[in-house]
Amino acid sequence: QVHLVESGGGLVQPGGSLTLSCAASGFTFKNYGMRWYRQAPGKERELVASTSVTDGSTIYADSVKGRFTFSGDNAKNTVYLQMNSLKPEDTAVYYCYTARGSTWGQGIQVTVSS
């Protein structure tokens, strides 16, 4: 059974950093497109970062470009979202997604506030 579990969220001050993890099970993540989305209160879910299986490239939303980095650990079958220079507008529930069965993680809260 395909399953995604996020971890690493929490409360951080503006300018701080967090790393989100997404542990995959039931499939090998490197064989499928992986994405991070987020949804802020009262807003629609938006794509944050997306990797391509074809060429391994990653695209980022303009709002996070240069601050967020998507990476993966094949041995742990886990992907990460390193978030630096966090801003209050980054506050949202963050979701991991795989094209394998169009599966979503349960989501994890990130709050950026002083």
C-alpha cells in the first residue's frame, strides 16, 4: 500500500529554517514524480516544488525560489523540503504528494511567527 508520512513541521521565527521530511512506503519514490504543496488558511492549495522523473529536475514556485530546496535520500526512501529564510506568509499546512496512485500525505503544519 502506498503511503506518505510528513514530519518536521512546527513553529519558527521569521528568518529561521525548517526541514520537512516525507517518508514513502509501498513504492520507490525515485521512480515517480514527487511534489510538495501547501495550503494556507482561506487559500487554495498551491504547488511549492515538483521533481521530474524524466530528467531529475526540480521546479519551484516563484514565492519560494532561492529559499526552499527539494532533495531525496534513496536509501531511506524519503524526500525533504529544506526551507530557509522563512516568512510569515510561508505559514501553511504542507503536503507531500506522489504521482504513484495520486497519493497525498496527511499534511503537517508550519507556522512562521515571532
